[in-house]
Amino acid sequence: MQESPKYWKGIEELENSPEFLHNALSEFGIPMKESRPSSDDTVAPRRDFLKLMGFGLAAATLASCEAPVRKAIPYLNKPEEVDPGIANFYASTYFTGQDYNSVLVKTREGRPIKLEGNPESPVTRGGLSARAQASVLSLYDGARLQSFAINGKAADKDKVDQEIRTRLASAGRIAIVSHTIISPSTKRAIADFAGRFAGVEHVQYDANSVSALLRANGGVVPGYDFSKASVIVSLGADFLGTWISPVEYAAQYIVNRKVSSEKRSMSRHIQFETNMSLTGSNADVRAAVKPSQMGTIAQQLYNAVVSGTMPAKPADPKKDIMANALYLAASELKAAGNGGLVVSGSNDANVQALVAAINASLGTAAINAAAPSYVRQGDDQRMANFVNGIGNYGAVIFYHANPVYDHPMGDKVAAALANKGLVSISFNHTADETGALCQYQCPDHHWMESWNDYEPKRGSLSLSQPVITPLFKTRQAQESLLTWAGNPNTYYNYLRNNWRGILGGNFQAGWDKAVHDGVATGTLLPAPAAQLAPAGQATAPTAKTGGIELAIYEKVGLGDGSEANNPWLQELPDPVSKATWGNYVTVPRAMAKEKGWEQGDVVKVTANGKSVELPVLIQPGQAQGTIGIALGYGRTKAGMVADKVGANAFPLVSLADNALNYVATATIEATGSREPLAQTQTHHTIMDRKPVVQVATLEQYIKNPKEVTEYDKIATPEGLEKPSKVSLWQDYEYKNHHWAMAIDLNSCIGCGSCVVGCQVENNIPVVGKQEVINRREMHWMRIDRYYSSETHKDSFEDKGKLSTYALMEDPSDNPQVIFQPMMCQHCNHAPCETVCPVLATTHSTEGLNQMTYNRCVGTRYCANNCPYKVRRFNWFSYYSNEKFESVNGHMFTDLGRMVLNPDVMVRARGVIEKCSMCVQRIQLGKLEAKKQKRRPVDGEVVTACAQSCPTQAIVFGDLKDPNSRVAQIWRREDGERGFKVLDAVNTQPNVTYLTKIRNSATSEFFAPEVEKAEKKAEPHNA
Amino acid sequence: MSSYRLRSFSHWLLALFLTFTAVGQVAAQDAATVSKEGVTPGATAAAAPAAAAGSAAGAGSAEAIAAGDALFKGNCAQCHAVNDVVVGPALSGIDKRRPLPWIIKWVKNSSKMVASGDEYAVKIFNEYQKQQMPSFALSDAEITSIVAYVKSEEGKGGGATAKTDGGTPAVDGQAPTTGDDAASGKYVNVVLIVLIVVLIVLVVTLVIIANIMKDVLRGRKDLDGRDVEILDQKTDWMGVLKSGWFKGIVGTLFVLVVLYESIQGIMAVGLTQGYQPAQPIAFSHKLHAGEHQINCAYCHTSVYKSKSANIPSANICMNCHSQIKTTSPEIKKIYRAIQRQQPIQWVRIHNLPDLAYFNHSQHTQVGGIECQTCHGPIQNMDVVYQYSALTMGWCINCHRETPLNTKGNGYYDNLVKLHNEANAGAPFTVSSNGGTECSKCHY
């Protein structure tokens, strides 16, 4: 046998090295790592990508072969009143220690999806605050405790009860710490509890305390009625935004602020304040003053009204704004007599005593002594005594109170709770800053899951009723108290028994009516306990001087921060600064210039030995030498949304003269870092452009209502004509309905209730801070806020055009403010409709500009072409993109999704959305009318924004119905106050705005000369 | 001459084909109209009692009986029959057993009578397993008319009446309708068969005649070359097959068919017409809605008032099935669900995408549309399937074609006037009132 010659491929084969043998069998060798090593592990290698793609394609193909099986699951035993697809409304009450609102809860298939104001309520008159609007989401908050717990570990209710009972029996002194409680039956349950255990003390405190006011008025908030006041002087009380009961006050306030050619009178509102507040923005005369000056102002007003010593009239009212305002306030109050009203937001007992004395001297009709308000009962001194002496207590029960977060001495409470000898029980909904430190967590039902009663004002009662079966294994706090006190009664029966006295006659009928209406008349609440210290004397308060003064304030959305874990509130722009997601230091421009700060520079503010680091926001209207910081932020254990947003300002509050002092002397230093602020509006002025928004003085209006509004004219061959004379498009003819809106800028106070109402109704996603900074917020409705500027077009000659325009962009130091709700104008000649390549936005036969999401391909031409900038683009899948899980979390979980309106779809990524004028409500209203074989009645079809407006600034209706309110306003105000925004572009909106009338000598938005010059004709080119 | 005849033969064939197609289409259209208009059980049933009233002995005018009929079906028929024991006793002879005032009192509040210790009431109550008869808010006159109706129905035979006798009011109105359908269908079929037979005979005759004539011609010797050529001419089928124009036509046809089929296929992606899943409980609409004539709204409680028609909850089943067929394995499933507190998970058949808003009450209550218009002959379905395509095109087509149900509805009065002023001739359809606008269904 001859061996065939053996060829070897290389020297390795000849040598037959082990490496060669190892590799010989695998043709491609050991799989190599990516030739180009990647530092980023997340980058998928090409092969993986191909594999995934292949698998993905195959999976998608397979998946699309068979439609998923969907289930239809009916009730086992259908409740009689529930019909799938039909909303039920239940009257209830929202009060969480801040503002009181009587509400109607809209439920679908047994789950609450929206809150609306209860028109039956004599207190809130159908209005609803932004906070109350948003509170429906708190029911579905994923951070809520789902069962009773011992030291954070879930435990059986009975076991917890048993342990607590034993430990309470031997505890000695027991404190129940709560915010203000206005529930008569709850108070009685607490009293019963106190009867069972010796040494029970109920300590009420308010995070936003008005202790001094209570002290000066015998322990109650005076029963203000702003509708009876012709002159309102407010010393730092933000009564339209945050102070005590803003919805109630706004509804009263607006009564005298609405004007028409038949009623050409308005109340006069003079505001002294440090920070630019919502109320200050609405004032006719506003003076920015330091907190330390407030006492002097109160004293001088007191002198003028009570003693008759008038303050001096300043020589130059423009220069000395404060002296001028003081002079005006004093003289007008005196002239108004019992039509005058002074309110003060100060928590200084001396100031409040002076204010009370002034009101008493005026004999003001705007305070109803018979119906004082109970919504604030907190006693700062009692709370301070409790905190300081917490070591003497054997047990403490926190009833929705979170002092570790919202009390300046919270750290002391936290330290005391570390002591295991102290029995600590929390009724709080979440394991918040205080609750997490407690030994026993006995979460209360949400208010929408419970029975309760309320007495916000003497003689006005209201009820809340459960509108959903409790979601978690919680128990109503009152029932817990009763259980521990050995009372086997349910709280429902307990409550009913308590009401027997006041619903005379047939109790069952009276009770049914009260539950149905949500409100009743009668008095159940015992007189509140007197404040600990005696009322201060009317002595001249000493003015503190020196340093930068800090005024701590509340925001309209977040308030005291107890509901901070609500993304709708976090993203609600502050009405004045338009900032979202976080607090900041408001500084006047002069200070920023002097210190060399720019907006967004982080500074360290130190007061009372505590400090916070926050970015700077330059705030026009901020008093010189002062800064402001909002409460309610900087939560650490609120939940996914609120944690680590902003900084907590409560530690900066101090206790002075038996009351929490929300002003302080502060030092500020720059930190060198920057943090961008998420503002939804960064342009501040209207640059003298009347077509945007119009404003006039009451004087002008009285003289001639037809002169207050300026109408655009365009040049045509026949001379100046109305813009609608020349049109490229055919007019629409509406036969059936013509939906339209009228927005009275005189009535709009800018509270933002409509913004949240719209968000809830229309399933609008929350986008978070970064996306707001990217200007991609999704609100269909926004409220534009414009400041006046000192510079006007009349400076062209002195300063040159360019520099004048530059100056016109700057608001003045104490600007006048206009709020303008802005949403899709539903133009009859809509610029968006003509540019859509796929006809996704079209006009309806009822005057609506329709947006069809499923047809939209996302070119965004329409948004480009919209002169009002009201169209919003879905840049992301906000309901599934993990980037938005922390801010828009309610669209991610089954629990949170229960809040979505089932009649409105959740928009997908890549489509435009915008205001639909709540077309789902229009359709429903029409259908109801058709079913009853009649035309819809005015007021039956209301958009969410119009429904939620506490001041009825927004009126919606059918122009084809000549008797509808909107048709009447359109007719009445045509040629007077009615104007269309950007009329010259001839979009012919279906929204009419009514010129704002300000009860002041001048309107600072336009130069008087310019007005005349413009009248001469400066034709727009159409 | 003969060549002419031969050519006319092919014309005949063409004509034959066309006729068949046309007839077929007519038949199909007939079927389509039936399916579109639906079958209306209520409509025919209303007419029937008037006829029956003539034979009715005793008191009660025809109107009262007609009114009683409707009331009986709406309120009583779930538990009572005239001549049969259902849940409650058979009602025949009720006016003889009890005086009218007693009956009225009983119908209005039976539990009160039982509680008051009325002897007969207690007896009845105990006799029927202590099953409470619900209270009915009917007026005295209404109850009287129901009694009149019961009287008119007396002695019309047992439960079998409903199924056998075509004319009695107890029968569902749908039976005669189906009869009509069948009759007209049969008629069309007979005509078709006769036509086909005639045509076949004609063709055969013609072929025979042609052959005979050819033979005759072949037998003649006086033909010249050209005639013989024509006579012996044979069609070159292969030539035709190979010719360019033939290939062209076939090719084009093939491409068109493939194109059409693929477009249809693509358009049908996601379509679930005919979807007929098995349900956890073998509930038969044929039995309940068809044979027993239970009103749709009895179970689908909110079909006239809500967006959703409402799939009945188990307690509605229990209204009857606490008494009827309690041993059936299917009904035991309901009992089990109630015992275990686990709702029945039906498989959803009609799935609209989330982006489309549909409201039942708008169509049923306002539009006056029958359930069958969209859901098909539900009363014949043992297992329900998706009858309509539920595509947007299907919706829009109907909105374009259907006139608005404006009669007696104050909402439309002015609109009808305006429409008639503008174009009286055209029907006032849903779409002419904006019913095809995007925001009517998408928001």
C-alpha cells in the first residue's frame, strides 16, 4: 500500500500543536467578541439585532394571525342604579384640611372618574378648586397603604386592634394630632374615645396656619362675604388663590367684578403683598411691600379708619406706589363705610387685632357674624406645647397629620417617634414622613370610600358618602377610634344618630335628601376651643428691619403639600410664575441684577438656622429686598411623583408670639450650580399688541362701553374693513347647533381649576419636568398670563425702535396682570384644517374643529399653522414609555387607569391632540335631548372647563339657541367688550373674549398715545 | 344562411350566461334586502291579536286586548303563560277564579297581600315554592286589559300552540316572515330551474337542428367548393389557445383576479366577521329570543338607555332559572358562579377598537333600529356570531343610506323643515345631518 502524499495546510498542521488540534474541527474558530469593543453594554451587537428582528417579525406575524380573545364580564348581581355606560353622580364633600368644596362625584361602572362642583352648596356655589379637581386621582394613588401594618409590616386588623387596645390602656396621656377637623361626628367620635381613655388631648394644627386670625376673632374665621364689599383691602391675604377658602371667596368676590353695559360698576380691590400672588394679580391697585411693613400699614389704616388720622397723600403717586396705595385704601375704606372690608394674611396677632378693629369700626356688612367659618381651627401654641412636651405622652395618634414634614419642629417629632416606649399610631393614607415612623399604621379609608359630615360654616352642613367599595384593606379612622373605645357601632350608624337632632320631622326623608343634595342646614359642631394665648392688643407692631426678608407662601396647586403626590397638581403651572414641578426662590429683578444671578441659578437661603437650596426665579412684582419660597415641595415619602421635587420650606418657618411666622430674615448665597426651571410660559408681555388681549379702565367703560375694545381693520380697495370682509374661504352654514364659548376676562382670576378639570376629563397625560422644559406640555387648556411693561411704542422716537422693543419685553417692577384662558378657538376659517395632508382635522356642521387621532400621521403642519399655538403633539407614548412612569404613573397601572374617562381615548404616540370642546359631553347632551324628543336646554351641555370655573368666567353653549347665555353674551357684547383674539388673521374663532375692565385710574398695558396713533390707522395686511 | 345560424348559436350561449348571472343577482339582492331590513318580531306580533280578537268570547274590546297583549309580553310572559305553568301559575280562567279587584291588588303588591294573610294569596304563595311575584306599577286599566287578553287567549291549546299554529298571536311574528321568505325563495328557485331546463332543451334542439342541416347539406351534390369549405370548416381550438389576444385576455384576467383577491385579503386583516367563539355557557339566543320571544331588553337592560347594551348579570338569569330547568348542567354553571362569587367570563364577540365610540341607545332608542339590523338573525342563532363586518365603511354606508328617524322627535323638527326647504327630494339621511363627521364617533 502506497501512502498518498499528505499535504499540510500550514506549519501548524505539520507540527500538530494542541492549539491546532483544538481548532481543527471548528471551521470558524471560537466565536470572537465584537471586533470593536464597545464601552456601552446597552448597544446590541449586530447579530443580536438581526436575531431579535427576525424573532420580532415572526412573533408579530404569528400574533397577528389570531385576534386576542377578549372577555366580557358582567356583574354577578348588578346593583340597581348602575348601568354600564351611564355615569352616576353622587354628592359628596372634599375637605382635607385645606380648602372646602362641596362636590359631585361622577362615577362610571362604580368608579369615580371626575369631580364637579355641587351647585346646591351655598358655600362653594358650584365652584371647585384645582386641587379638588385633581383629588380624584389620590383615590387611585399607588402609594396608598393597602392594609393595616405594624412597623411597616402588613398585619391583621384584629391583631393590630388588640395590641393597640392593650397598649393604649396603659399609655397615660394620649394625643390625637390632626389638621383642622370640621366634621361634627368625627369630633364626637374623638370625644367618645377621650371618654374611654383618660388623658386624651386633641391637638389641631394647620400647616398653613391662621392662628393669629382665629385669636383676634374669638377662635373662628370671620364669615367673610366678599360679595357685600365694595372696597376690599387685603394685607397679604391671597384669598382668591390659597387663603382659607378660596373657592368660596372667589365666587363671592366675582359678584361685584362682573360688568355689563347695564351694570357699569365694580368693587375696588387694593392689595398690599410681598410675593406676586393670584389675588394681587387681580387687584386694581397693588403695592409690593416688605412683610415687615405690613404692621405699619395695618396701623396706619387703623389710624385712618378708627382715629381719623389720614395718611399723607404722596406727591408723586407713580414713584411712591405704597404710600399712594395706602392713601387710596384709607380714603376709600372710609368712604365705603360698611361696604369696606380689610383682610390680612398675616399670622401676627397684633396685625390681625388691628384688622379686626378696623372691620368692626367700619361696621362692615361683608362679615356675617352669624356664620363664621370653621375651616381653620389650628392652634399653633397648643401644637408647639405638644411637640415640646411630647416626652410626657404615652401615645400619639396622627389623624391625617404629617408634622414631621409640615411643621417647623418636625425633626423633634421625628426624634420622639424613634422612642419605642411612645405608642405611635397613624391614620394617614400613605407611609408618609410621619406615618412611616409610627409603630402602627391604621390607614383610613379615602374620603370617597367613607361616610362623613362637615360643617364648614356655622349652619351649613354637608355630607360625604362612599362612591366606591374600599379598594384596600383599610378602615375608616373614626371607626378605628370607636373600636378602640369599645363602641361596636359602625360609623355610618353613629353619624346618622348624630344627625337625628337636626333633621326634624321624618328623619329618613330628611336624611335621604341630605345624602342626595350633599348639603343641609343646621349646626352640629360645638364651638371651637379657644386659642391658648389671649388675643393681642391693638398696639403698634414693631417693624423688623435689616437683611433680605423671606415670605413663605403657598401655591395654588400644591397648597401645604399634603396632596403633593398628584402629578396633575405638580404639572399645573403656577398661575403667576407659570412654573411647574418644584419650588424656587422668587426674587425681584433688581436683586437678581445686583447679585448677578440669572434665572435658574441655585442659591442657598438660610433663615432661622435652617437652609434650603433652590433655583432663582425672577418674579416681577416681588417687593424689593424680599424673596419668596413656596411650601408643599421637598417631600421625601409622599410617593413616586412628589419625592425629591423641590425643597421643603417648612423648617424655615418659626414660632413667634404663639403663632407660626411665615416671614423671616434670610441670608442668601450663590452655590454656583444651576437647575433649569420648567415654565410653560417664558414670554411675559403682550408688546402693546391689542389683538392679543384687550384691557380698559372702568372709567373708560362708564364713559362709553363701545370705546373700550379696539377692533382690527384691514385695508381693502374700499377702505378699512372688518377682516371678515375679505376671505379666501367659504363660510359655513350651521343648521343644527353652533357651539361657542364666551370668556369674560373680567371674571377670570387665573386659578387653574379649568386646566385640571380639562386634564381629568380628557385623559391628558402628564409629561414631567424635562418635557415641560422642552415645551412639550400637553395641557389642552392653558392660562396665559401677561404682565404690563413700562415701555410702550411711544418710546420709539426717544429710544429707537430696537431698544424699545427689547424693553417692551421686560415686565415692569410692579406690573398689572391679565389672565387669558387659551384653548383651541374652533375657528370657522381654521388655518389648521387647510394644511392637513390627510384630513385629520376637519370642520363639523356644528362649528367644531374636529381632531381625528386615528387619521393623524403626525406631520404637525397644523400646529405650525395655528396662530394660537394650542395644538399638542404626542412625542412619546406617555402611557407606556417607562421614561414617564414616575410622572404619568396612573396610566401604567390597572389601579391608576381606573381614573381615565372611558368615553375619551388615550392618544397614541405621533398624533396631534387639542381641545375638542368636550365633544363627548356635547354628544351626550344631544343624545339625552334626542331620547326625550326635544332640543337641548341651555346649560345641559357644558364643557369641563366651564363646569369647573368657580367664577363662571367661561360660558359655553349653542349660538343657534337665541336664548342661550352664550348667544346673549355674544349679542350683547358685540361692539362693546367682545373681541376675537388675533382678529386680523380672519380665523373667525368660535370663542369670544370680553375685554378686561380694571377699576383703576390707568391701564398700564398700552401707552395712551399709542392708542390714539393706532386709531389713526395702522392697517394690517390680511 | 347556415353560417349565420351557427354564429347565432354562440350569441345564444352568451345570452344564456347573462340571463343566469342576472337572475342569480336578483336572488342575491332579495336575500340582501331581507338581511338588511332584519326581521322584526314585534312588528308582526302586534297585528296578530286584532285577528284573534274576533274569535275571543266575552268582554274586552279589540284595542284592550291588543294593549293587554303588549303588556303581557312586556311584563308577565317571563313567568306566566296563559295555558301553561311556567314560573307562576297558568293564567287561563283567572277572571273566574278571582274577582278583578283582587287581581289588581295582587299585581300591584302581592307580598303585601300575602303578609296581610289573604287566604288565597297565601295559598298561591305556598303552592309556588314561596316565590315572590314582583310588584308592578301598572294602572288598573292596564291590568284589566291584560286580563282581557288572557281571556281572549284561553283554551287555545297548550304550549304547543306557539309552535304549530301559524296564525295565533302567541307565535313569534318571525314565523310568518320566515314563511314568506321561504315562499319567495322557492318561487325564485322554481323559475330558475324551469329556465335552465328550457335553455338546455333549446341548446340541444339547436345543436340537433344544426347537425341535421349539415347532414342535409352534405347530402346535396350541387354545392360548389366554397360552400363545401364552409361546411367542413372546423374551429381551430389550438389556434385560439395559442393566439396572442387569448393569452393576453387570460393573463389580464388572472392578474386582475389575483389583485382583487389580495386586496380583499388585505382589507380583511383584523376583520372578524363570522367570529363565533365557544362561550363558557351554552346559552342559546334561538331558544330565548326566538322560541320564547323574550324581549331583548329584558336581559340587555340598558340597550335603550346606554352606550352599552349590558351583558346580563347572573341575577337576571336567576329571575327565571331559579325555577326553570334547575337541573340543566349549563344552568348549574350559573349557580356555581353565584356560589363562588366568580362572574361568568363570556367571550366578547363584537369588538370595536377603542378609537371608535358607539352608543347603543343612539341607534335603538333614537334611531329606532332593530337589533337584527346589525346583529343579524340573532333569534335563530344557537351560538352567536358576528354578523356584520363592523368596519368603518360598513358604518359610514349605513349612515349615508339610512334616513333619520325624525318622526315625532322634537329635536329634529326644525332640521326637517330646513332640509325640506333646501332639497325636499333627497332623503334626510344620517349623513346629511353630519352623521359622517369624524367627531361623531372619534374622540
